[in-house]
Amino acid sequence: MCIRDRQWGGLDGWHPVGVFGVLIALAISPVFGLLTALIVIRLLRRLAHRATRKWIPVIGNSQWVTSATLAFSHGANDAQKSVGIIAALLLASGEIDSLETPTWVIPACSIALTLGTALGGWKIIRTVGQRIYRISSVDGLASQSSSAGVIFGASLLGAPTSTTQVVASSVVGIGGGRRRWRHVNWAIVREMGLAWLITLPASALLAVAIFEVVQWLS
């Protein structure tokens, strides 16, 4: 495969390669998030029929574990995108000889991701947690565990995904798993889907414009 073909890429077995590989991973990961959450919530509901009230605190405490697992998966995928871009820039500028990432890049990206989520992510958190579908503790457990599985699995395959898209899709899957599709706020889902569709080409065009300006200035 020539360099130009690898840049546009596709799938190399299970591994996404190039531009098309990234687009494929971004497109199918929310679908996997929805389907996985739908299956998990149905399994949990079946188990809940046989559970007593003493299992309610267990479910609540289990969310600490699934939250931590989701956070780990988030860092394993989303943070690596920034790490990869910085490594590519360092390689292009001659600061490093290969894509072996300097040690300081990983904690720097981790801190930036944490601060960005903590300071600017609350509106997104409220939208995903409350406005798509009203979730209970069991629903949260299903959403977090299924999202973490999908995102971490994608990381193992080298497939970049969006944590927000996977988690939001899993919440929709919760509504389907409870057979309450009509309770899903489809207006919000449509708005989010439109935002996802606009973000990719808009960011690409903005990058082209900034690149042309930098080239002109230099």
C-alpha cells in the first residue's frame, strides 16, 4: 500500500487506517454504544427481578467502579489523540526522531483533558445525564459499563472514538432496552446528531483556513 493510499486508508483487518478508517470508527462506535447498553440493561433488568432491596446500595456503589472504568477508557482513547498530534508535531519539527512520545506529553494531555471536563463539561454532562432520557442508578450502571467496554475495546484496536458520542448513544440504548423509545427526547438526539455531522467538516475547513494563513505569514 502506497503512502497516499495509507493516508486515505480504510480498514486493515480490524484496525482502522488513515482518514477513512478514522471516519468509520467514529461512525460505528455510537451504534455499538447504543446496542451494548440496550443488551446490558435488559440483562440487568432480568437479574433485578430476583434481587431484593439490599442490592440497591450495591448497585449505587458499583457505579463508582464503572465511573472509574469509564474515566480510564476516556483517557485511553481521547487523550491519545492529543498525544498523537503533539508527537507528530514534534517529529515534523525535528525535536524527536520517531513517534516515541516524550514522557511529559502524556501527563500534560491528561491534565488538560481533566481540567477541560471539570471546567467546561457540565452542560454536556447535564444534557447526557438528564435531557436525553431520565436514567436511574441501574441505568447509569448499564450506560457506564457498556460505554467503557466499547471505548476501551476501540482503544485496543487503535480506533479513535468520541466518548461523548458513545455515552450519549448508550443512554438512548437504555431507553430502548426498557422498551420506552417514546420517552427518549428525540429533539435533543437530533440536535446532537446534527452537531456531530457539522463538527467534522467545520473543523477540517477551519484547519485548512488556519494552515493557509500560517503559510501566508511565513
